[in-house]
Amino acid sequence: MNKVRRKRLQEAFDLVAKVQEILAEVREEERESIENLPDNFRYGERGEEMEAYIEMIDEADGYLDDAKSVIEQI
């Protein structure tokens, strides 16, 4: 692989890493929001929904880790 394509792969890797940073920020904000909910919402349907969003963010983050691993192997 030539230098130009390697540079583009590094750019892709960096973009994936940036997406992971954004997801981490959103995940933390969502966790803080859950903690600030009144107990009846926190332990009710609303809290469960918010926890599900966090789980989806975690899943997406895992896929992005996989993508970075593959890029590093190239």
C-alpha cells in the first residue's frame, strides 16, 4: 500500500476514534441525566429506556473498536 492510501487509512482511524470520543461524552451525559431523575422516573419506564440507550451506545462503541482493529491490521 502506498503512502497516500496509508495516510487515508490513518485519517479513517482518527475519525473513528473521534466518533468514539463523542459517543463517550453522550454516554456520560445520559448517565448523569439518569442520576438526576426523580426515583419514580429513574426506576420506571423512562429510566429503563435511557439505560437501553446507554447499552446501544456501548454496543456501537464495541463495533468501532472492531473497525479500528481491522484498520490497524491493514
